Amino acid sequence: MSPLKIAVLVGLAIVLVVSLAVVGGLAILRNTSVLAGWVDEPVQLKPVIDEPEQQAKQPLPQVWERYVHSVPYYADEFPKALSSRLRHRQFDDLESYANEIRSEKTMMVGGRWVLTLLYEAIEQPAAGPDIDDSGWSAHFALLDEWRAQYPKSITARVGYARSMVNYAWKARTNKYAGAVSEAQWKMFHERLEKATKILVDATTESDRACPVWYSTMLTIANGEGWERDDYMRTFNEAIEFEPTYGSYYHQLAVHLFPQWGGKKGEWAPAVVAATQKQGTEEADAMLQLTFDTVIAEDCDCVDIIPEIRKYWPQIKRGYHAREKLYKATWGDMNHITHMAYIAGDREEARVMFQQLKNHANPGFWDNDGELLAKAQAWANESGQPPN
């Protein structure tokens, strides 16, 4: 065989090997988070279950009380009952219940508003955001009927705006920005504009105000990439209107995360400043609730160790204010115990472990059972201090 043919065959072999390596590498990457934003997620629809007939005849405050005392994970389950009432056009029930829990500022254990659960039930189709456009159209038709029956309802209008925001994100998808098509961006921004118009109109056409109005506008602001000054102006109006609506502070934290244009660690001092200037126990509680929510929804404790240690006195004070005002769940107690360990506050950790007893759960310790055991030993003065 001539040297030229040998060279050609060797070259082809190299190209084949490299090609297989690239294909294999991409196959591996598709199963990791590296390309997660580029791979379409499978459609996931939720089961649509109607509320039991007898329960559907009962007043919602009564149903809520029974859920709280007898249904595991009631905060996940109660919105399903509310969604059922929307589908069955029980607008009277939803309207009166929303007005009641809004005016009374009804809260769950830990300080989160029950009103948030109501909006979670009506801000997307019962089958979830992945349903097709016909399912979304049917959902918007229900909200239109509610608005027609209650022309001045702030709840129906904000619920419609929140649904439109979710519909916008359905168009955009969860892909990285560079992988979103021009058509998808166009639908995304058109739907956010519709949501904004609904909210603006609600301020003149509704008969009352709602803290979730501001929360929805802050969500739109993130999606539209508002300038920092404009965002902060709306945020400050929000906390002036209702300083105990904890979602505002978590939204500020998210807005200041690096992936939204902020700087690493910028969120914590901003939340501390926003709460401390109020000088109330409620504001202290909102500060600790924000740290708790960031850990529960956005990152692990290990990711924000510097922030926990720097602001531990404020976090600790906030937890005790929160427990006093709203009580605390086992999850809340695990989180504060974990933070006490990170901060090196042995006395606080020991007291909290005594309260937790057998409810110390690795799931709230970055899913690290060894870390939990290490912290328990340290709190009992028989282990090593945190790094």
C-alpha cells in the first residue's frame, strides 16, 4: 500500500475516533447539568383530582383548618382543593376566602401567608404549566368568567396576571438565553406586557389592594430586566405597603443573585438593610425567613457560609422573633440549628437539638447525614467545631 493511502486511512481513522468521542461526550453531558439548559425537558402533567363532593360544599376556612390538623404536607395539598373550586366555577367561595385571608393576614406556621397558597392554586392550569395551549386557553377562560362575575375583584385580576407570567415562561422555556429562539423571546415579552397591563388596570378598576400585586410586578421586573433603581423603587413600595409579606425579601435576594445580574454575596446585605431599618420584630422575622427560603429553594447552606457567619446575630434574633410571632416548623428548626452550627454558636445549637429531639432530619442538612451527626456531637461538646 502506498504511503499516501496509508496516510489517508490513518487520517480517516483519527476523524472517526474523534467523532465517536465527541458524540459519546455529548451523550454523557446530556445526562448532566452542563447542557441542562439546552435539552428540552419532558412534558410533565399533574393529575387533576376534584375536591370530594361533600368537602366542596363546606366553607373554605373550615376546610383549611381540617387540612392543617390532619393532612400531611397540607401546604402542598390545600391548593389542589382551591384549584378544584376554580374548575367548578365556585367563584363566590374563592372570592370571599381571598378577601378574608388577605384582610386578616392569615399565616401558616412559620410566617408564610395562606394567600400565597390561593394564588398558587389559580396561577396555572390544574395539570401544570406544561399543558398545551388549549389547556391554557381553558384556564384563562375560567379566570375571565370570574372577572365577569366580580368585575372589581383584585384576586381574579392578579391571578390572571400571574397566570400570564407563567404562560410567558412556558413560551421562553427553561433553556439558557442563547438557546431561546427569537419567536420564543417575542412571545415571552408580549405575555409579560399583557400581565403588566392587567396589573396596572387593576389599580384603578379593583376595589382593594393586594400584596401579591407587588410580588407579581417584581417577578415581571426580573423577567424584563428592569434597571436596579426601577426594581428597588417597586420593592420599597411593596414593603411599605405590606412589610410582613415575606416573598418580597426573597424576591429581592433572587434579583441580586449573579445569574440575574447581581454580584456574589450582594443579596444578604441588601436584605439585612431592608429589614433592619424597619426596627420591628416582624422585620427581624422576615430577615430570618429569607435566609431560610434561600436555603430551601435556591442553594445549600454550604453555599452561603460567609453570609450566615457574618449576619448570624441578626439571623438568630430573627428566628426567635419568627418563632414567637408565627411558631416554627420542624424544617425551620432544622435550618436554624444548621446555621447555628455553621456560625459556631454551640449554645444555640445545643438548645435547638434538644427541641428537635428525633426530628433532626438530614434532608435539611444539605442531605448530609454525616454532617448532622458531626453537628450533634459538637453541640454536645464531644465533637470537632465547624470548619
